[in-house]
Amino acid sequence: MITSVIIAALVYVAFLLGVGVYAYTKAKTLSDYLIAGRTLGPWILAFTYCTSWFSAGSLVGAAALPYKFGLAMMWGITFAIIFMLLVPFIGWGGRVRVMTEKLKALTVPDFLGKRYQSIGVRQLCAIVVIVFAGIYLVSILAAMGTVFEGVAEVPYSTGVIIFAACVIAYVSLGGFKGLALANFFQGCVMLAGIVAIPIIGLSKIGGYSQLVTRLGEINPKLVEMPGIPGWPFFFGFLIMAASVATWGNPHFMVQFFTMKDKRVVRWALPIAIVFSAIMGGSSWLGGAIGRVLLTDLSRPDLVIPTLVHQYLPFVLVVLWVFAMLAASMTSAGTFLLVVGSAFSRDIFQGLLKKDASERQTLIVSRVMTLVVGVITIALAIKPPELIFVLLVAAVGLSGASFIPSFLGGLWWKRGTKMGAIFSIASGLLASIYFWKINPSLGTMLGGHFFVPSVAISTVLYIVVSLLTEPPEKEFVSSLFEEFESKKLTSKSEVS
Amino acid sequence: MVSFGPEVTSLWYVPIIIAFVFAIYYAVVVMKPPKESKGS
């Protein structure tokens, strides 16, 4: 059985590498490689956005939360759909598309650097992206090692190395265009592989109402809200750190760069909601189901692999392994591309070699993908205690650094480059302080280090912007021209 | 401290359904493409 799973996974990976090769032949420009030439429609955007979100870490590792803390944690999916999909898609998806095209920006540091007319902003932003992506990649690879360890009984470190090598090869070949096509295909595999868990699990228990009853019998706190961890965790972690913080994550921000026009969000949003509800709901509910069916787990993050191993028939086990492989490849792939482009376009092209040609930047981007991959493999060999905590630490760190300057850049004409620099740097430093140096103070101030960190970076963005010289009026007016003319048109239609 | 029982906690999927309905409303009504005016 184990050999069959490994052979099937290798065939699957070979197919994806083929997609990567196909995309390699199609990607003619740096824009094709980094943002798919701004050609994505609603289906591809919705799938690539959501598959970038659902890594094996957020499916396997996060299912440990409902296992440990009960049904209240299911609200994490609810908040994620509202704050990670509904708010950004309606709030600023189209605006990002319009402004990044006007600025000819291909990466998030590129966008912020051009928006604030500052190479310093661009390079500081690139450094934060690299730090953030490094932490995120380690958590994804660690989760993948856990999957192989739990199901295929492959040693943890071997699983990490095999998987990472596949992703590195695939991403460096395909770029965003290949990634988007592969993500759509892999998203379908993820849906097929994940829905079996709650269907079979609930049928074993006797339905959803029985699940609620049985959880309550184990511990009444498992069916209460906020339940075992309390309101600070519920607000600080589930709402703020796991959902709101993603507004400042480069791998989500860059997705809106790739739309073929600003109206793509129109149908991408309902597609993304359905996809996420099925993926997140199925996996996290699996954690709650595991609390009833599995009583002797050594680690909570083994709940889904163990559930699959013990209760699913062989064909569905294989399908689930493929789904996890797909989930990890899509997320890790997007991240590798983000960090590769930060090095190549924002550090190499902007600092090391200003006259680098497009071809040279492409080569550096591919080489940096390889280097980052090797470093993260080395870090992921020694697994963290609880995967999802590390994952959310990275999300919070990036969110606190980028949210004020990103949203301010889209909406506030008065935001200045010094405001952006102070905001990004303070967000990063405050996150590290409240996360690692003084975690009890961070928890006391908002339930999670992200809350006080983003508050500090927002205040500094506003105060420093107001204290420094305003940006060039002509430049800012031209940037906001389209949005303001739309407002004027609406007003004149009303009058 | 305020807390909710199983009858509320178990309804995590209800806001998701509302969000989906709102997204459809947004697509069909709010983001409806403007009608092209016919030439004279």
C-alpha cells in the first residue's frame, strides 16, 4: 500500500512538472513569470487565491485546534471567509488591480516602493517579505513531513526533502502562469480529497447533532463559545491574527495584481467562498470529529492523518495524500515565487545591479528560489511543537508590517514614504518583541502579538506621515484620478 | 464572562451562507455592468 501511494504521488508530481514546463515555454516576459501577464479570470483567481491559503499546515495543523478546544474553533473558518475573502475582494481587489497597472508594479515591494516613490521602502519591504516567507515556508514543509510520516510512514526528514525538491523545480520552471494553471487543477484534487473526511466521520458518529452531543459529553467546554481558550484567544488569534492579519500578506496581495481587469472579483468572490467553506469546513470539522473517534493521540496535529489512516478506504487515502500534496505545493509555490521575486526584482535589480536585463532578473529569480528552498529545508528538518502557531506567527508578522502602508497607499493621499518606512519597520520589530521577547505583554494587550504590533505600526504611519512633507501633489492626483472621476460621475448622476 | 452554549456554537456555518448570498447579490446587483448606450 505504501509503495502504491509513493508511486502515485510521484506520477502526480511528474504531471505537475509537465505543467511547469508548458508554462515555461509560454512565459516570455518578466510580467508573465511574476504575475501571469495580468490575464487571470474569476475561476483561476478564486482557485489560486484559496489554494495559496490552504496549505497542509492550515488543513492538517489547524485541525488540532478543534481537536483541542472544540467546536468554537470552527468559527475560525467563518471569520476567515468574512475577513480574508469578503472584505478584501469587495474592499480593495479592483483598486489594487488599477493602481498596480498604473504604476507598472510586478511585486508587492515594487508596488509600495513606487507608490511612496522610495527605493528604501521597496528594499525594506523586500526584506520583510523574505523573513516572512522563510517562516511560512518552514511551517508548510514541516506540515508536509507530518503528512508523510502519518500516512505513508516515510521518515519525517525524507518527506520534507522529497517534497521541497519537487516544489522548487516546479516553481522555478513555471512562474505564476504555470502556478495558476496548476493551482486550478490541484484545487479540484483538494476538493475531491478532503470532503470524504467529514462525510465518513459524521456517518461513523451518527450525524452533526450527535457530534455536538458527544463532544459535550467529553467536556461541556468543547461545545461552548469561547470555550477552553477564552475570549482573548478567540479575538486575538482567530479573528485578528488568523484572518485580519492576512490583509498584509504579500502572497494574497499579489493575487489581485494578476486579474485581467478589476471586475474579475465580481464572480471570483462567490467561487472562493464556496471553495473555502468546503475545504476549511471539512478539514476543521475533521479535527472535532477526531476528538470523538480518536482518544489516544500523541500530538493533536496528527488528528487528520490518523483519522484518514484509520477510517478511510485505500482509494480515498491516496486521494487525500494527493490533496495534501496539492495544498502544500500551491501554497509553497506561491511563496517561493514571492520571495524569489523579492530577491530578484527588488533587491538584485534595485540594489545590486541596477542595469540588469529582464533575462538576467529571470535567471536570478530562479536561482533565489533554489537557495531559499534549500535554507528552508534545513530549518524544517527539526519540526516545531505545534505547526499552526508558527504559521500564524508569520502571518501576524507580515500583517503588522504591511497593513497600514498597503491600505494607506490605496486610500490615503497624504501617506508619505517616511510614514511607510516607520510603519513597516515598527510593525516588524514590535511583532518580534511581542512574539518572542515579551509574549505575555503581547497577549495581555490584545490576545495575540499581532494586535498591539499593528496598532503601533498604524499609529506611526499616520503620525509620521502628517509630520513629514506631503508627497508630490501631481503624482498622487494622477494615481487617484480614476477613483475620483468615478466618484464625481456617480455624484453628477445622482444630481 | 459571557459565553454561548452549543445551540449558538454549532451554528458557525450560518454566517458563511449569509456571506455567500451577499457575494451573489454584490455580483448581480452592485457590480452589474453598465448598459451600453445606443448611438443616435
